[in-house]
Amino acid sequence: MADGAVLSGTVFFRERIMLPDTAKVSVELVDVSLADAPAKVLGQAVASGKSPPYAYAIAYDPDAIVPGHSYAVSARITEGGQLLFISTTRNSVFGTGPDATDILVERVADALSAASDGGPYGRWLAEDIDGRGVIDNLQTTLEIAPDGQVSGMGGCNRFGGAANHDDAALSFGNLFSTEMACAPAIMDQEQKFLDALGRVASYRLDVERNKLILLDATGSEIVVLARQDS
């Protein structure tokens, strides 16, 4: 890339195994700033090496790096179209701290098992409601405790109640809410969020992106949430 720059590092896993020669180790540099939009890919590379750590070098345009945005590198290992390993934590670059360019990947089966064991529990931030996004900088949150207790912030009012969780099935009982008034746009999003929670029938976890996706009775995505730090 003319007048470009290169971000280099390694991909590794902890298992003492050898990958087949046909395995492909792929790395992406992405802009992860926008909560309500897919991550924007700024560069890609295929790592090399017979065994871990696998070295990679991603060429990118430094003019595409926007001050104040958040950037990360992610990796995956595939073989014959099958996903074998993925990175499950954020590896931040171009921030205030050191670039996290040495990427740990985990077996997909192990990562999915860990996510399944954890269920939908934790603190989540809404990124999309019924395919229409959310208002920037408005905190619409959901917290599900292991005992089924539910709490959160619709955007203006706090709410609470209980959830029923059984394997992939998930539903919310009658939720109670405070009754403060805010700007019409905020109240509109809050109502759509609460209405969507009332239609939830199941869920799935996106391990790679660390997101909780709520589904209605037809299996359609109605709410997408990102995990928040405790």
C-alpha cells in the first residue's frame, strides 16, 4: 500500500496440537467504535508459520485512523470452511495503551461451551432494537442475574422484574418501571425496548463479538446487546 503502514503481531493458542497444512490463520484490523453498526474492516492478513505463534502483518492506511475511534485486531483459524479457533477478547490498538497485537485464539467448541454455561446472564447494552438501531449515547441497558432477577434502564426510567431461562428459551415476565418523563425520542426508544422484551422467546450468544441476541417466537432478531464490563 503506497504511503501505508503495517501493524504486525502474532496469533497463538495454548493447546499443544499441530494444525493441518490446509488450515488458514486470518487476522483483521477493525474499527469497533460504532455500537449500532458492524465493525469496519481496515485491513486483513493471512498469518504464516508451521506452528504457533503465527506471524502476521496487516497493511493499512494511516489516514483512515480517526482520532477518538476505537480499533482492535481479531483472528480466526479455519480449515476446509470450518471455524476451528477464534479470538474471544478485544485486542485494542491505536489507543492510549500498548497495542495488543499478540492475539490469543480459543477452540470454538470451548468458547461456545463457556458462553453456553454462562447463559444470558450479565450486564448488556442495547445496540439495536427491531432493526432500527438506537439513539447515540443513550444508555438502554439490561441486566439478568443468575437467579432470574432482571433490572435495567430503558433510557429514561429504570425497570425490573424476572426472566425465565431454560436452555435456549428465554422470556420476561411482567416488568415494572418508574414513571419519569423525558424527551419524546427517548421515551419512544424506551417503549420499543420494553415492548421488544415482552416478545422475547429465545436467545443466542455471539461469542466472537461478545453480544446477546434476543429472538422472538419466529426466531427473528429483535434486540442486539453488547456485554458491559462489570
